[in-house]
Amino acid sequence: MSGFSQLWNQGDAITRSVALLMLLMSISAWVLIFWKGWLLRRVRSDIARAVPAFWAAADLKAAGTQLAAFDREQVLMPLLSAATAQPNARTLEAQGERASQLTRRLRDALHGVLRQLQFGQVVLASIGSTAPFIGLFGTVWGIYHALVSIASAGTISIERVSGPVGEALVMTAAGLAVAIPAVLAYNIFGKMIGVCEAELEGFAHDLREMQASPSIHESPALRE
């Protein structure tokens, strides 16, 4: 921290702007890491409990109640709503085959849920890919600024050069410190989202098959 404080005190507006940008990127990355880690754990837990409870219910109404009780992050209920929706008979949506209508509604609902799960991934990827280069820019500018200051002093020695240059290299280390957690989190969350996506696609497929089956519409439980 002493090197960073000296770099801050000796740096110009550009050096300080780069340092502030690195700090902002670090805070943003860690907020997203903690929030998305908490969110995705809840989603995986909800899916693991809600889907078996849904299929264990006696009828569709009871199944919807069970699903709503476990689906805290609302990743499954949009699929059920899409599967059971009744389009307006006067619209083009109602003109196609029932199976095609179900496929379209479930696809749109699934895409909406996946956008919800993928929120923040672009920010993590951007931070992970740009932070090292921003830190490197801060290092180059800091070295340049330090050399100009040393040259203006009129005397150059290894002691006068090594200190400011070493302090400028702190920016490179800061860039790596910001980027590495963001990249690791992006990869881990991508894997978790992929697992959730597979589970949601399977649930959507099963809903489509259930709703497309003629027997489900003839069930006394549904007519009630």
C-alpha cells in the first residue's frame, strides 16, 4: 500500500484516473461475484426441489402451487405460465398448430430466464479482459512520469530510478489482481449457468410434451 500511496501522491491526473478506474472495476467485479454466486446457488437449489415437487403433484393446479412455493428466483414459473397460456383466438399466434405455439412460447420464456441468469457475465468478461491492459497503461504512464520528474531534477542514479519505476509497476500488479478473480468467476458462473440451462430446457421440454398430449386436456382435474 505504501507504493500505491506514493504513486498516488506523485502521480498526475492520468495516473490517478487509472487508479480510480481500477478500484471501480475491482469493486464492481467483487459485488457481481458475491451476488451471482448467491443467486446461482439459490437457483440450483430451487430447481432441484421444485421440479420433483411439480411432477409429484396430483394435478396441474397443485403442481403450480408447489412450483411457486420453491421457485424463489422465478426461473421455473415463467415456463409454466408459457406452457399453460391461452393465446387470443383472433391473433396469428393462435393460428398455428398447438405444438408449434407451445414451442414458441416456451422458447421465448426460456430465453428470458437465461437472460436473467446471464446478467453480469458481460461485465465480468470485460473486466477480466481489459483490467491487465489498463494496469499496464498505468504502469507505462507512471514510468514515463517518473522519468520526466527525475530528468527535471538534473541528476540520475539507480536509486532515483528504481523507486519511482517500482512504484509504477504496482499498477500492473493491480490490473492482474482485478482481472484474475473476474476471469475465474466468469468461468465458474458460466459452468453453473450451463447446468441450470440444461435443467430448464429439460423442464420446458417435459412441459411441452405434457401440454401437447391430448390426454392432459381431457383430465377431470384440469376441467375443474
